[in-house]
Amino acid sequence: MEGGTAPDVSGTRRPYAVVIGNEKGGTGKSTTAIHLAIALLHHGYQVATLDLDPRQRTLTRYVENRRRFAEASGRSLVMPLHMTTDPLEGGDAAAQVVARARLAGALRNAGSVDFLVIDTPGSASALARAGHEVADTLITPINDSFIDIDVLAQIDRDRRTVLAPSVYCKMVWECHNRRVVEERPPLDWIVVRNRLAHIDSRNMRDITALMEALALRLGFRMAPGFGERVVFRELFPSGLTVFDLPDRPGADSAASTSHRAARAELENLLVSMGLRQTVAA
């Protein structure tokens, strides 16, 4: 599952599907999804978003907050074409058939946009699997801890060694193999390390070494994610992202430094996808 080249958004194919996936909650999937979508819009791409979590609906609420803020403030904000889905009913096999049909419909409804950014639920549901199956690029955010690495593989925490791939990892492999059978380009799997500590420590070095070993064994690429920044939490009620903030909200303020750093983190995620040049914080 090698990648890193610029996605093909030439308009001669269906929208390029970027799926934010992880079977664990609280890793920043929806934050990553909305910020990535708005970043792509700011860079001139046409973007649609799809919320596959009909219970939590975090991405949908973010888009709704953004629309209300724009209407109340009179401010012009770039908006993605947003789509949602209803909960599924029926047994596993029937639900999977319906889920795949809904994803096919979403790709059609997205029309000629360049990117479809899909936010998946933090569970092993039929909708989550169907979302992973259409992914051209899969972005898996994890928090930088040994507990969260369990979503990728079973590990011996004392010896810092890999015992076996996780159920989630096996599902990603199955989706990749399905693409190969269908003669589609390989899945580009990027694991994003969120909430990185700002200080060096033995624990952080051990996690880095383990992640490097996992990347080679499991077939993903690593990318730096978002730090533990207050700005990401504060923006949710207004639906804004760091790309909507002034470049310099106060030249010497702590907020200015945090905003610039957060924006650089977003830009460098685009770098990992092959869409931008490296940006310094």
C-alpha cells in the first residue's frame, strides 16, 4: 500500500475519496475531516463531505454550525457539498449490501467534485466498512499512546514488540486486496499521529520506534497530525477552521502562534497527500 504521489483529480474519474477511519473513538476523526475539507476548498478544489456516523453526527453538526455562523455574521465562508446517511437496519449481510449501495450513491451525488471527504464512525459497522472500501486515501488518526496503537496491532507493551495485526488492520488489507482485484490503484494508507507531546521523552521515542516498525509490517505511511491545541476545540461551535482565521490574529499573541502552528499542521497533512509543499510552523 504505497503512496505519496499527488491524487488524480483531473475530472476524468469519480471524486477522489479520502476516508478518515479508525475503529476507536476520540482520535480526532471529525476534526481531521472538516479541517481537511475546508483546507482543500481554500486551495481551490471542489469538495464534498459525507458523514457515515448517523448516531454521533459530529461532522454534520460542524457543517451546520458553520452554515449558521455564516448566516448570522454575514460572512462568506467556503462550504462543502455535505451529505449524510440514516442508520442501517437488518442483519450483517443485508446491512453491508445497503451500505455499499449508499456509498455508490454518494459518489454519484458528489458529481464532478475533486474530493469526497468521508468521516466514518468509531466502530466496526457496515457503513464504516463500506466507507473504507471506496477509499483512495485512508487517513487513520491515532493518539500518541500505546493504548491507541492497539487499533493497528496487538502489541507486547512490556517488550515493545508487535504480536499480530489488529482486526481493523485486517479489514484495511481486505479493502486493499479488493481494489487490486478490481484493477484499481493501490490504497494509500496514512496513519496520522495526533496530540503529539511537545517534549522529548523515552516513552515518545519508544512509540516512534514501534510506529516505524508497524509501518513497515502493516503497509502504511506515517504523517504528523495535530497537536493538543485549544484552537481546535474552540472552533467547533462556530463551525470555523484554522483556515478561516486571520493569518495574524495578533502579531505577538499566544493565539497567533497557536493558529499559525495549527494551520501549518493542516498544510503538512496536504503535503503527506502529495498536494502541497512543506510548510514551517
